[in-house]
Amino acid sequence: MKILKANEMSLFDKITIENIGIPSLVLMENASRCVFEEIKKNFPHAKNILIVAGKGNNGGDGLAVARHLFLNNYCVDIYLAFGEVRGDAEIQLKILENLGLNPLDSKPDFKNYDLIVDAIFGTGFQPPVKGKIGDLINEINASKVDVISVDIPSGLSADTGEVFYPSIKAKVTVTFQFPKICHVLFPAAKQCGEVVIADISIPGSLASDVKREILTLKHLKLYRREEDTYKTKEGHILIVGGSRGKTGAVAMSAKAATRTGAGLVSVGIPENLDDILETLLIEEMTIPLKGLDRLSIFSVKQIVELQEKHNVLALGMGMERYEEGQDIVIDILEKWEKPILLDADGINNFADCRDLSPLKDREIPAVLTPHIGEFSRLTGYDTKTIIYNQIELSQEFSQKNNCYLVLKGARTVISTPEGKAYVFTEGTPALAKGGTGDVLAGILSALMAKMEIEDALKLGVYIHGLSGKKAEEAYHREGIKATDVIEFIPRTFRELEKKLN
């Protein structure tokens, strides 16, 4: 499902009306009917309903909703936020007046209603709201009455995850044909409540060139082993990292890679810590590397020599940030010719170098899996800017630096060197715990060994998120551990196989 910006939605509206020939009033009728159906579905006990209508097309949608409600024996009041309407909204108001339903003469007491339909501003609005309309929005929110927003909660921008104040806090938002960025990215998505995507007859093919999509099952390709396979054909993963006090990071990555189907998993660890790691791993092998309590620059030669026997390198989990670490990451990026994934301190050390050129020069684009803070170090953007613009900044970084990005947060965005972006929206806040990123790195590494990188990332992010939800259901949102997520990977595979067959 494509994710649109306001200008794209406006263009597709125009093409549908002018080129395809569906009149704007027909689109408005379709939109209002969808909102009416969602009111019946989500608010069955609401009988006394207020429509708060703006003066443009969003207000027109709201006025058409009022007609459907009125004709179905709801008690409906209409309040014109600006005291006037125009264009198609004026036609809708005239119809209501012909039916005997006139707008209120003065602002009502919002607390007297079971439900408020917010139809003040649409996707074309640019915040912030000022003056009397701002006061009106604050009063609606203060009433604590449930709100259903038409297309977008009034006061938000369609193009960002930022929450602007004042803005409507909706329980349900019905948007049309495509989700917009504010419906997808937090914290704006919280203002939207439950988001319903309603088909109003705008052709989906109009958005074929849009490179933003919600990651869904239709994007996934499952890897299935052949009957005559063998362990090295299923991928030999090399995981490198760890330091004193942080051996668990690489251990979790290794276990996750094994659970995700890697044929063999080896873990490179500073030689002083090898005995500790061997007590944590059973199926996976360890490789002592130069370094005492953390990796030495002399380990690079060992690591590069291992690429003949390994398909994928995952670097950085538990590595620590230090000057020598910067040289290690740069050297490996330049000398490791197979697929490589940078995570955690692999990213932090790389960011500390202030030189991203080794990414651009790679024949096989690297995969970076930063969380918001690590991406801030990479780019120099502050964390709020990243959260509000996660999709756009991910695309920009991947294209500029010839790499894949898995930007982890309340939403996870996968972006490609070609500028495509896939947004995973099915995660759980239970995954906001130490170690879950290490688990994801292991999952992705295992899949990268036997799939195209883009396919591996989409499948891996989905498996990680769904496994987290299964762990949450089995235990509790507050109580799951990163290692619990690992144990639910096989059940997730089984569920995906059933859904995708």
C-alpha cells in the first residue's frame, strides 16, 4: 500500500476528476458513505452526532456525512467552523437545507454529543492552526467526546509525523484511497487513532511511481530449502563484535541467525573473551580474534581472510566505540567484498569517522541497521527531525550513500539504494528493550546469505516484529526478553508459510 504526501494526493484527485472523468461530487459521495459506514461500525451507541465542517472539500465531505446520518434517523447537528462554505461544500449544504437540516447559529456545547465528526481541514492544510479555529479544536479535545476525523485530524500536516498544536485527537480517522505520512509515522499516528483506508474510486495505478509503501505480506518472499540441500548451502554467517561486558550481544545475534535458518554460524570475538562466549553458545562456533577486551586493528586481516568460507558478515554488536574501532570498521568495509551488515557500535564507530565514502564505493551495497540515535550520529540530524521525517531521510541516506538502511523505531523503515522505502507498522512496543536489535541483526544476516538483500530485509523485519508480538502474547509486554523473541522465530515461519501459500 503506497504512502502519499499531500501534493501527490491532490494531483491524483485532479487526474481522477479531469482525465478519468469521475466528478468531484461522486468522489465526495463515496468518501462520505465510507465515513458513515465507519460511524455505524465503530460507534454503534452514538445517536446524537455533531458535524464540525470547514469551508473546503473536507467540510463538504463532512456535510455529506451529515446527510447520510440524517436520512438514517440519527440526531445530527451541523456547525460551520468558518461560518461559510464554498465549492462542492456549498452544494452539500444546500442539499441539507432542502432536507430541512440547517447549520447551528452558534457554537454548541460539545459535551452534549455522543460523537463529533471532524471535517475542518483536509490533507492540503499546512499547520499551525491559529485564532478562533485553534480555540475550537482545543474545546473539542477538552470535551472528551469521541471524534472521527475525515481524511486527517484537523491541525496535522499530511507530510510529517510531527504533532502540531492545536490538532484534533481522533479515535478513528477515515482517509481516502491511500494512507498519508501522518497516518503512518509517530507521534502523529497516535493523534489519528485507528486509521481506516477507504476506497473512493481513485485508481491505485496512479501511485505506481510512488516509492513509499507500507510493508505487507504481499511484499514477502519465503525461502524454502531444497530436498537435497546441505549446511554450507544454507549460508555460513560470520558475526563479529563483543567486548568486555558485552559478549551477550553477539551471542544473541548468533542464536537468532541459527533460528532463522543459517546453515553455519561463527562468531568472531576478542581472544580474551572467547572462553566466556563458548559457555553461551552450543550450536554456533567461536573464532578468537586479535584483541584482549575488545577487537584490535590486527583482527582485520583475520576477518578479511575468513570471507572465503563465509557468505555474510555482521559487524558491530557489543563492539564498543573507540578510535581503533573506527579504523577496523573502515578497513573491513573497504576489504570485505561479500554482503555486510553494520549494527550497533559498527555504526557508531563508522559515524565517528565522519567519512561515509566507503559505503558509496562498495560493489555490493552494505546494510546498516541503526536506531534513531545511531542514525542521528550518522547524519547530524537531531532525533526529533528523524522521527518526524523517518521515511524521507531514510530514502535520502540510502540513495546518497549506496546502501540499504533498516532504520529502527516505533516504525521501522527499510530503504534501498534505488530510493524505495517500506514501512513496517506491525511491531510492538514490547521490542523496546536491550538486545532486540542484536536479534534482528542475526535474523537479517541469516536471510542475506540465501536471498536477494532487499527480499531478506523485508522478510527479516517482518519475522522480527511478528516474533516479538508472539512473545508478548505468550508472556507480557513488560516481561519479554530479547531471547524470547528468538524462540518464537520458528512459529512465525510456520504462520507465514500458511498465509503465503
